[in-house]
Amino acid sequence: MKRKLNSMKKLVFVIFLISSLAWSQEDEKEKQGALRESKDLTWEANKDLSENKFVEAEVEYRRAISKSDENIAAPFNLGNAYYTKETYSEAFGRFKEAGELATEKTDKHKAYHNMGNVFMKRKEYEKAVEAYKQALRNEPNDEETRYNLALAKEMLKKEQQQDDQNKDNKDNEDNQDQKDKNEDKKEGDNKEEKKDQDQKDQGDEGDEGDKKDQNEDEKEGEGDEKKEQQKQPDQGEQQEQQQQRPNQLSKQQIQNLLEAMQNEEKKVQEKIDAQKVKGVKVKNEKDW
């Protein structure tokens, strides 16, 4: 019984192995068929590209890439087509794809070399240096790659020097701007200080002018008062003038004069009264 089971197991294993080989062979045939079809499409695309049929060639390359990932020529050639059209971003993507799919060092070298060319066109010199170095790791004896690497290093050096120069210029400009600002501020402070001094001087001149005017007014007032005093005699002079008047009456003389006038008025009044006693003559006859 055990022998029969062992025999059955061996039979099943043999059948599984044969089936696996068959499936593997079938799968390999499919891959080979897809690869052949991909290469055919790549050939058609190359032909279209040589006839300046870029759109048709692009379509054929894309179909070839979708058929097989073992056809490194399809993405690499499509990258070259984009590079010729100066579509550098698309070209870089296809070269990178070819480098990742490649299993042979020669293919990897070509892919990284062309990626370096793209970086040079985009003036990304630091990335170009790294791409060329990677290409030389896969093909150390390629003289073209060595030349491009040296050129990329030289361009990178100049770029760094230019950046340093620009930085120095910017620092100098910033320092000059700060210096100009300080000078402008200093000049403004000097102007403000001068303005304040001028205002102060004007104020002092105004005060001196007021004082001068006040002194002049005081002098003028003193002059007028002095003139007035000169015009008006003093009290002593007035008394002397009064004493010198010959027609001036004394108080006794005035009193005597008043009494004389009163006596004269009295006499006149008595005469009037005497006339009143005698009366006026009356007429008895009528006027006819």
C-alpha cells in the first residue's frame, strides 16, 4: 500500500514538473514573441523618424515599449527623438527608463551618458557630473564620456565662481545701500539740526529786535516827556509869572470893590422907589 502511494506521489511530481516546464516554455515563447513584435515596432519607428515622421515614430515607439520591457532600444531611441526636438524633460524620462531596464553595462552606459547630455543642455552641471560618472562606472574607457565629464566639471566650477562673485557683489551693494542710508540719515539729522539752529537764531534775533524796539520806544517816550517838561514851566516859574502880573487884585481890593458895587446898586434902587411914590399924571379929558 505504501509503495502504491509513493509511486503516485512520484507520478504527480513528474506531471507537475512537466507541466511547469511546459508553462515556462510557453511563457518564454510569449515573451520572445512580444520581444520580436516590440523590435519590429521599433524598426518601423526608426524608419518613420528617418523620414521626419515624428508623430508616427512616437506612436510606434510607445507601442513597442508597451509590448516588451526587454527591448531597451525602444525607450532609448524615443529619448533620442525627444532630445532632437529639444523636449529635454521627456528625453530624460526615457533615458532613465532605459537605464533602469538595462541589464548590460554597455546599455546602462549609453543611458547615463545621454542623461548627462540632457543635464548639460539644461545647465544643471552638478547633475551632469554625477550622470557622466555613473556612465563611466559602466564603461570606464569611453573617451567621449570622459571629455563630457571634464567639461561639466569646468562649467560647474565657473558657475560656482560666478555665484560667489554675485554674492560678493550683492554683499557690496547691500553694504553700499546701508552706507548710503546712514549718510542720508546723517545728512537729514544735520539739516534738521541746522533748521532748529536757524529757528533759534531767528527767535534770538526777534527777541533782540523786540528789546531794541522797546528800548527805542522807551527812549522816544523819555524824549517826548522831556519835551513836554520843557514846554510846561514848573510851579515856581508859574508863581513868579503870577506875581509879575500887574492887574492882579488882592482879596481886600476885591472885597472893597464888591461893597462899592453894592452901595451903588442901593442908591439906584432908592431912586426907583422914590419915583414910584410920586406916581404918573392922570388925564381927565376924553380923546374925541
